[in-house]
Amino acid sequence: MPRASEDVQCRICGASMPARGVVSHTRLCEKKQRQRQEEEELLDVLRETRKKRRRQKFRTEIRDDGRAPGPSHAVENLVNPITIWAVQDGVANRENQDNDIDMHGSSPRSHPSSVDFVPVSFDSDHQHHDDANDGVSDDAPPAPQLDDIKVEYHPHSRIPSTVHPFSEFTRHRPTEDTVPRSASPWEPFRTRLDFEVAEIALAATMTKDQTNQLFELVRRAASAKEDFTLQSHDEVRTLWKMASERFTPFETSAISVSHQGEAHEYKMHSRCLWSWALDLMRDSRFAPHFTFDAQRLYKFNGAHEPWTANAFWDAQSRLPQDAKPLAFILYADKAKLSSFGTAKGYPIIVRIANLPVEIRNSTGVGGGRVVGWLPIVKEDPKHSKKKSFVDFKNAVWHESFLKLLEAVIVHSKSGYCADYEEQCVMSLIRGLKGKFPCPVCLVPQDEQSVLSNAHPLRTSTESLNILNAARSASTQKEKEQQLKAYSLRDVENCFGKVSYCDVHRALSFDRLHTNNAGMWGDHLWSELQFWLEDLGREAVVKIDANFDALPRWRNLKHFSHVVGIDFNDGSTHEDISKMIIFAAQSVLSRTNSELGYLLLRCICCYVDLDIYAALEVHTEDTIAAGRDALSQFSTLMDVELEFSKKHLLTHLFDDIIAKGVTRNYNTKPNEKMHGPLRAIYHRQTNFKDVAPQILRYDHWLLTSLSICDEINDLDAYTNNLKATIEPDATENPEGVINAVARVQLGARQGDFSFADIEQSYATDRAFFGFRIKLNQFLNDSLPNNAIPLPNETRIRFQACDQITEFRYLRVNYESMGDWRLQRDLLRCNPKFFRSPRYDCVMIKTEHQPFFAHLIYMFHCKVGGTELSIALIHPYDVGIGVRRRQDLDLGLWRVRAKPRSSSEFVFVDSIIRGAALASDPEAVNDYFVIDTIDTDIFLRMKALQDSSGLRFRHQ
């Protein structure tokens, strides 16, 4: 054994050093060696992918042209080589070597199965011009059209710009059919049945005794076709440990921070962020979806995904030309684990911004993942609330977070989302009581309520300079005064070590806590309840009754009582805010409560602003409209209310321009992850030193989810093979709804004669003359739609003729919110869950759409052609002069015809579903609820603009 004074040699790098430091040095060398191995493995995978795609492209060209690609083909079809992004030790800068790779998602040309992307030339410095042929030929690409979408890639990507017809453009990248990664993805479980039973036990958080009892029952009931071999809970735990090795594990680090001369030790649990990212990039399910090059979409003139926003573009501009930004979205917030909040956890959740939002915000393997568990400093009665103790807690936070960032400090670009309190910790400012309480800009405390004023932005460099200058002060008092002048703390920020990252720019607008739970839940809703209660109990009862009378709609909670109930869920508050105008407009009026009515107008502007904040795609027009809504809201708020967090709204649309739409950094998906962690705490821990137990179980759940996905992929692949070999075996059974059809009826009830229908609905005026009106409708509508009448004779249904009733309608439509396919599920059912349910619809006409109530839906045959028809109650009576209150509150009033004036329409003319709220003060009058989703919100804004009337948003 060598003495401490002797030098020893590291077995990995060969360096000589004192024996006392060899252990820590060896561990560091081992860690670096593992990282290099992982990077080389990724290079191999991507290199093989590139070769495979080249071979596929070569074969495709030979098949299409009948010859090998010549020089001109190579120019058109090969993507410029790019090397791996942001890898240490000069790997990224090696040139002229055979390590060129195709970054998945960097270019549409890298996906042969995608839509044809045709490069065109524009008068722009960013375009690649072909000067060899200035003439016009038959093979030249078509001239750009009005609605074409131009995608301009970052110059570092060396990918030519592309133009796509709007009808063919999609933000969903098609992926190639691939062979499943494994024929037995359930391994190390011995059989698929073993895994599926163990997966149920894991998801149900069963105890050891419950698991053993389940296995005993399964063994007794197992068929002879597949063996069930699991014996005990301990064996399952061993298998989960083996299976979980496929993902980056958690590591525990010791953190030491001094306070008043005494060192305090804490444990930090974290995954290696870089290794976790490599797990996803190596996974063939997610690799094709990664996008590493910034883009600009010229039709949209705005942003949606992070890589279409300014911050991504700017980040790539600052990197070396062959490097790519890999962006992490990090979220940290304390979570109550016990019912009374005595036990708390501090999880850190990460998402990769390079993945599409459908994957990034999902609960699947590619979605949010717990990657760290911060220590919580217990309050000390001797020091609590003292400045030195607050600084100490912040120092513990940043020293712990630094452990998570260590692996990516040299090659990461991060964004951070958190509520205001956590953002103060991340940026190391002093919070609401500081002279400059905003973590993004230097707004004075007494000017936060004025949203129209601009203020200098904070920067990490400036904050560090201020800290260094203060630390060089001659006295502690002078240092404190210098820091206090900028609301900074005497703690070194861990994010300052991250390259190309400014923590003040990385902090993102938190819509959940600033708007839904903050602006609305803590302030506007509380203020509104005050004015309702001021009117007396009758007003409160009426509000609750109006809420209960509102129609039910998918993804919106239905409330029977709201006033006086304490809701602590931001999503619930969001749903209440969307419906409150329609429930309160008949209660709070200018005559009975002038200030209450002013508050209602303020709430209208807030709801508009919040929906603009929630849009899935932003353009220059919607951002301008959103800023206008913010201006109107600010004006009314200056009259009505003042509070500090209102200032955060001034950074909302700047964040959207810089980082994309708010759902990219919304804290709501991360908050939802607290529930499962709380369930693990209650069911799978001994309530002592819970962090390792919770993280181990969460790691196993990730493993289980990944295996389930692979089994599903294997089943789908097997079924596709079976369909190819035995096409008749996989035909859809009769009655299954076609997912591709734009509109389709379902819930078939049977065939009924006209005589039966008119007798069954004899008391309903909508069915008076049902058969005669249908004859007249078809005789008029078919020729108008260029459909010949059968045998050129007028249609005359007889009383004995039959039609087929349906009670369910599915409508697929292109949303104005994100130009993607959305779906409404509509009912026309006298007894849907024991209550009548007749939904409303928006119907297309030659001029402007109108709204109607569904009454009856059916199929009828005309000359061998089956037609889908709906009987509706139209709400298209002229309103005349609109009320001032409707204009103030942005309400679109519609009026119903007499029920006897029911009409028939073809189901194909239905644009989408709609929700209408009745006006308690006017019989047969209704309001279109334009807040149920972003599509109807934008459609109604367009309808109001075309009316020539001045609504609140104009």
C-alpha cells in the first residue's frame, strides 16, 4: 500500500498524482471515459443511419429514373454534411473525415417518406441560387402562390429554403416504417405475460403481500399457451432493477454549504442530463422527430415550436458553424407529498425543446422526466427570515442545481420555467419586496402596475459584475447596499456556468401561475365574488344556477356551484374564467353595480388576453391583437385593481417571439407530475428518507412505460404483416367509424318509417310535416348542388318509407388555432347518461355561417345514394341593433326561430360543434361561447370584425 506522500499513476489516463487524490481523480476519469464511449456510440448509430438513408435514396433514384444518379442528381438530393453537435474534445470540429451524419429532423430532405419539399429561389441573402440556368423550363418549380409557406433554415444548417403549398404543409413529420427494435421487448422478464402482470402491479403501487397474492392467482389461472413464471415480489424487484438499466440512473451527490462558519451537508439526487438526452436521441422512436436547426416560417410570420422562434435562431448563430443547439426546458417547484404539507419534495423536471410539443408535453417516454431532487433546507427558528439564512438557502439551491448541470455546462442551451417564487431563486433576486422585483427587467417596485412603460432588461453579465463589485466593497454594509440597489443576493448563480445562457433571458412566462391561478384565481375571481355577495344572496344563487345551465363541453369542467367555494387548481380556475361572462352578464349590470360591471369588462379583456396567450400558433397579426388586448386590460386594471405580479404580463409576447408559444414552457404539464410522485410517497415508501425510494419507483415506471411502447410497436408491426398476408382478416367490421371522413354519423338506432317518426314526435312542433319538408328540401337542394334527381322525377317519400336514425356525430375540421385537424364529438340523444343532450353546430352558407341546435340525424336513400341529413333548429333571426352591453362584453347574440321553423341540412355543411349559453333575460336569445377553444375564439373574432360593429377587442 503506497504512503500518502508517494505519487501513484492513474490506471485510465496515466497521470501521476499524490495517493490521497487518486480515488476522486479515477472516478472523474471513469465518468469522462463513459461519456466518450456514449458519444462514440451515438456517432456510430447516426453514421449507420446516414449510410442507410443514402442507400435508400440511391435505390429510389434508380427505381424512378432507371439509372444511377449523376452529378446533377447529387446536387439536388444530397444534404450538406454536418457533424455532431456540441461534443467535447474537438469532435465537433473534425473536418474531412468519415463521420458525417444526418441530424434527424434537420431537413425534410432527410426523410424520403415525407412530403415533397421543393426549393425555390427568392431575392434574399439566405437563399441558395442556381445561376447555371437562368431560363425557364418545363421542369422549373411552380411560382410561389399567396398561401404558400416558406421555410428558411438557419444559415449554419446549409439547408436550402423550401416552399410548400399550404394544403400540403404539416408540422407533423412523417416517419418511416421501421422494424421493431426487439422481437421480445419485455426482456429481462422471461415472458410477455410476466411483464404485463408485473406492470399492473407496478402501476397499481401494490405492496409486497398484494403482489405475491396476485402472482398466486395468476399461476392458478394461467393457460397452457403461455407460462407465468414469476414467484415473488422480490423476484419482480430484481427484474425491474435489471430492466431499468436501459435508462440513465439516478446518482447521489453530497453538497456542503457553510452558514455562519458551520458546514451543512445535504444530498442531491440527479440523473446525468446529457446521458438522459442521449437515451432519447438513440431511441429510434424519437430520433426522427428531433429538430436541431432553427427555422423561420414566412406565411405564419410568427412562432410555434421553439426552433421557429428568435431565441433558437440566435443561439445557433452564436455556436460554431457545425454545432447544433440542444435545448433543455427545466422546471423546479416544491411539491406537497403528505396531505397536510408536512412532507415535501423538490423535483426537477426536464423536457427537450428539440422535440415536437406533442411528444415533449406528453406523459410518455419522450415527455417530461424527473431528473433531480433538490434538498429542502429546514427552517431554523433562530435564523428564519434573516438575510444570511435566506442567502444560505439560495446557496444550497444553486450548489445542488449545479450538480445537475455539470454534464451539460460545456455544451447546453437551457430554458427554465417556474412560478414567480422559483424564478426569484433561479435569478437570485430578492422578490416582491425588493427595489426591482422582476427577474427579467429592472422595473421599480412602485411602477409595476404601469404596463405601458419599458424598462432595461437584466443580463447575467451585468448581475455578475454587480456581485463582484459588491464583494470588493470595504465593509459588509457597503456590499449589502450595492446588492440591495439591484435586488440581488450575495450568492453565485449556478446558471452563469452554462455556456450561451443568460438566466434572465431563459426564465419564461408562467401562464398557469401568473394568469390562471394568479391574476384570475387570486385577484379577479376574489374581487368578483365580493361584488356578487354585495348584491345579496339572490345574486349568488343566480350565478350558480346560470353556471349549472351552461352546456357541457369536452375538456371543460361543468359547475353547479362556484361562488364561495375555494378552488386551488389552476386548471379549474381557467375553466371558470372562460364561462364567467356568460353566467354573470345578467347579474352584474351598469344599473345595479357600476363597479361590478366595470370589473366584468376587465375580466372580458383578461379572458381575451389569456386565450391569445394560449394560442398554439402565433402570427404577427395574433401577436399584435394580443398586445392590444394587453393594452386594454392594462387600462381597465389601472382603474380597477393594482397588484405586483401584473407586471409579468409585459414580458408575455416578448417570450412568445423569443421562445415560441406558451405551451412550450407551460408549467401545467409539470405540475400534473406532482400527483404521481405524491401517490408513490403514500404507497411505496416507509416515510423515511423518501427521495431515493420515490426516484427508484419513478425510474421503474419509466422503464415499464418504454417496454409497453415497444410491445405496442411490435403488435402493430405484426398486425401490419398479417394485413399484408391476409387482407380479409383485418377488415373493419360493419359500423366502425371511419377516422378519415370529415363528418360521420354514429350510434345507429335502427330503421324507422316516416309514419312511426311523425307519431313518436307528434307533440314536437319541429317534426310537423317532417316527410313533406324533407321531400321539398331534397327536391330543391339536390339540383342546386348539381346532383340529378333519380329518373329526373321529383322525390316523393311515402309514409311507409324508412330512414335510419343516428345519435352521434363526429366532425373533423381544420382548426384556425393551429391549422391542424381537430375533432368535435356531438350528441343528438334524448337520454345521454340519463339526461337529454342536443348539441349545437356552426353551419356553412354562401355568405356567413349560422348556428343551430341539432334535433334529429338520419340516413336516407335516394335512388341508391345514401344521404346524411340533420334536422336542425336554426338560430339565425336578425338581431337588429345590438345592445351596448353585448358590445362592451364582446358577446355575440343569436336568436332562435320558432321551433316549428325547423330545417333540414346536409351533415356535410356542418363546420364544427358549438356551445351556446341561453340569456336568462331574453327568451329565445343565446350567446355563442367563444372561449371553449382557440378555433371558435378566432372564428368569432373574424365574425365580429366582419360585422362592422365595435366590440371590446377592436
